[in-house]
Amino acid sequence: MPTISLPKRPDGDTLFFRLSFSSAVLILLVLTGIVLSLIDGGWMALREFGPGFVFRNIWDPVNGQFGAASAVYGTLVSSLIAMVIAVPLSLGVAIFLAELAPDWVSQPVGMAIELLAAVPSIIYGMWGLFVFAPWFSDGFQMWAADHLVDLPLIGHWFDGPPIGIGLLTAGIILAIMILPIVSSLVRDALKTVPNVLREAAYGVGATPFEVVTKVLLPAIKNAAVGASILGLGRALGETMAVAFVIGGANRIETSLFMPASSISSTIAQQFNEATDPLHISSLIGLGIVLFMLTFVVMGFARVLLKKKR
Amino acid sequence: MNLRKIKNFLFIGFCMGASALGLGVLASILYSLVSNGIAGMGWHVFTELTPGPGSFGGLKNAIIGSLMLTATGIVIATPVGILAGTWLSEADKNSRIADALRFLNGMLMSAPSILVGMFVYATVVVTTGGYSGWAGALALAILALPTIISATEEMLRLVPPTLKEAGSGLGAPRWIVITRLSYRAAGPGIITGILLSVARISGETAPLLFTALNSNFMTTDMGAPMANLPVTIYQYAMSPFQSWNELAWAGALLITTFILVINILAKALPALIKARKVRA
């Protein structure tokens, strides 16, 4: 009896899944590539200055002396200012949209806040430099120079030239940038809280304030913290908006009105002009510090956000 | 009024104030974009090349360059992103590899874009010996990739299993089921994801600074430094020349309008397609 031999066909399934698996593995390759290329590029600076590179407070391209301290300081302080302003405001917006406003208000307002998240960062930078900074200089800094400088402990924060740009301005612009991201995440989290919880709380006579602070916020604590940290991660890595308004001085100053630099703004402003290999390597070394900062912060945020789900 | 009511009153006031502040900022940004942008707008923006300091010109080369860079970036990222997203959605539920890749994809999504620029500088610009449009497009592709991956995965997961079972029941191999049935069902959602990443990368500046650089010439040669809107806006806005500042505002208005329109389109698209299907 003759046997029928089927013609040999390439197995589509195997081919397709190999192709799609290699595409997925590309994520890992790109991330590894980023890490390796940063280490390779920053190696010279790390060897020259040692691990103390991170804490050296000097950035002097003319004499070939580099350290990350002033840029790290600028990044951390501007992001901290952004968090202090943006987190309470974002919670307010999220609560307003999810709990207080009727649908016909919360739908369009929610849409508008989401559009704010889509505006590219150079636009925030331009707006910060041309619109916000002059207003801030006249409206707040002049006033602060008269009234806040003599305050105990925090007075020296406001002791500086009222030029509109500097650390504080950078922090405020960053706050405006992360506000929509944090508030839409928190709003979505609030919407996942089952209605019976609200009804039970209102049923025993709680005010909206008590319902939110005693029932809803504890229920979404992880998601809210995760969203805030995600915002922090954005603030740490943001380049263009900060480059416009931070001033570009690689110094550590206690005054928040003084021009400063963040890691990313230093890289953006100096990378193309740097010719000294050690200068280039030090800039890439700054990139390593930024990568580690954001990786730790973002990883933490994602773990927290995931727990909630 | 007792203390509880006062607290509640202040609380509601704060929440409304915060929302009003957010809207106020958006309004201020849009107002300054439109008022300054229209002042610098005109046909010359689209027909003239980027000028030297203080002279007359437009943004033609930057607009064309940006369109080319964004399009190339998306063309590179889309097939890879869709395939990777497909693998993640088909992977076993307990797969550790899939979990790890998902986590890494999230990290890549939130990696500072300037670091992606440095990576492409080190791997492409240094090895090929110069700034180029290809390097810029590749940097943009890396930024678009994670969004496309996660959108594809999410959308494919929403495809009803019965649909796929019906396909398999007819004897179709898995890859036919995925490409002919799942992709069609998840299509609108995936396209939304792609549009959103178009919107994101078309405004990115930092990754282009050391990859595509910028150029004052009209070129469609992807092997040479390429003019693009974001870097041009940055340089012109930071300059002391008023004619450059005006062009920067015109460019900023163009790019923001483009991005907001794409965003609204992307969000409206699934509903639109659904409505058409119902009518048909």
C-alpha cells in the first residue's frame, strides 16, 4: 500500500512565534545596550575621579575637573519642589474629577487635563521662559525679596536676583508637567473603589471630606503613592522644560532664585559643545547617575502600582 | 457652622481650586501659543528655509525633516512593537520571562529620553562617523516602541477567546488566527496606540539633540544631519534675535496643534470605527 507523503511546508506557527519572541527580547537588548553604552562612555570619568565623582562639587570644563554633585543637587531639589507642589494639587484635581464634580463637568475637565499631559516638554519650557518667568519675577520674587528674606531658617531660599529663572522656577514648571499624569492615575484608582464603601460612609453621616480622607484615600494608598513616584521619575528625567528655565549654572546655591543645573539640562546644553574627551565622558557619567536614579524610582513606583491591581 | 462642615468646605474649595489652576495653566499655555504663534505665522513659514540670525525665513526644512524623522521612527517601531506585544499577549500566564519583559518595557517607557539619545549617539553616531537622520529616527523609534508594545498587548488580551477558538476550530494554525482574526478585532485599539506614540515622538527634542542634530539646509538625505522642528524651536527660542523667537512660536503652535489633533483623533478613533461598523 503506497503511503502518502505530505509535501513539506514551513511551519508558520514556529516561524511566527520565533519572530515575535525575538521582537519581545529586543526590549531587553535595548535596555542592556543603554546601560552598556553609558558605562562604556562614562568609564574614563569614573576611572579618573573614582566613585566619588557623584559627590564632587566641581564642574570646571576649562581645567578638566568634573563632579556630579551640583547637577545631582539641581535635579533632586527641582524634583522635590515639583513633588511638594504637584502631589497635593494632583490629589485635589483627582478627587474633584472622580468624587465631587457631576459628569458634565468632570468629562471635559478630565479631557483637558489629559491634553495637558500631551503637550510636549519644549512647549512647557517656552511658556516657562517667556510667560511664566516674567510674571513670576514681578509677581512673586520682588515681593519675596521684601517680605520672605528675613524669615528665620527659610529666608535664604528667597535671597537672590529676581530674574524669573532658577531652581524654583524649574520646580514649578516640573510640577505643572507632572500634575496631569499623577492626577489622571489617581482619578482612575478612585474610580476602582467599589461604591458600597462610599454609600456606607455617607450613610453614617460622613462629610465628603471624611469619606475621602478616611475611606477612599486609605483604599487607594498604594496606587496614589505609586502615581506620585511615577511623577517623580518623570521630573527627575525631564530635560527640555528644565533646560529652558533653570539657568544653566553648575553651582550649589542655597537660594532657590539662583540659576542652577540639573543632570539632564547639563547634558543637553554641553554635550554637543564638549570637545575634551574627559568632559564628554563626565557628561555620560552624569547619564549613569540619572539612569540609576530613575530606574530605582520607577521600579519602585511600578511595583506599588501593580500591587493595587 | 461646626468644625466638620468648615473642614469639608475648605476641602471642596481646595479641590475645585486645584482643578481651576490646572485649567488656567492649560488656557494660559494655549493662549500664549496662539497669540504669539499667529503673530509669527504666514505662508513663509511653510515655503522658506530656516534663516540665519536676524534675517527673514521660515521653517520648511524643519517641518519636512520632522515629518520624515517621525514617519521613519514609527515605521521602524510599529512592526517590532506589534510582534513583541503579540508575544507578550500569547505568552503563558505564569511565564516569568513575559513578566520580566513586561517590567522592562515599563522601564523603557519611562527612561529619560535624553539617555536614549546618548545611547543612539554612542552606538550609531560614533560608529557611522556623524550625526544623521537615521540616528534621529532610530532614537524616536526606541521611544515609540514601548507604547506600541503595551497597547498591542492590552488590546489583544481584550479579543474574546471564543473568536480565536472559532478560528482554530476551522483548522487555522495559530499564526493565521492571530493575524487574520485577532489583529482585525484589536485593530482600532492598536492604531490608537500607534497614533499616541506618533504624538509623543513628534514633540521629542532631547533625543534628537545628539542624533539628527539640526540643519539649515533643505535635505531629504537621511544619512546627513537633518533639520527638525523641536531642535529648531529650542535653538530659536533661546536666541536673542526677535525674528528667531517669532519663528519658534510659530513652530511651537504648529507642533502643539498637530499633537493635540492626533491625540483627540486617537482617542475618538475606536468609537468612530465602531459606529461605522454598526451602520454598515
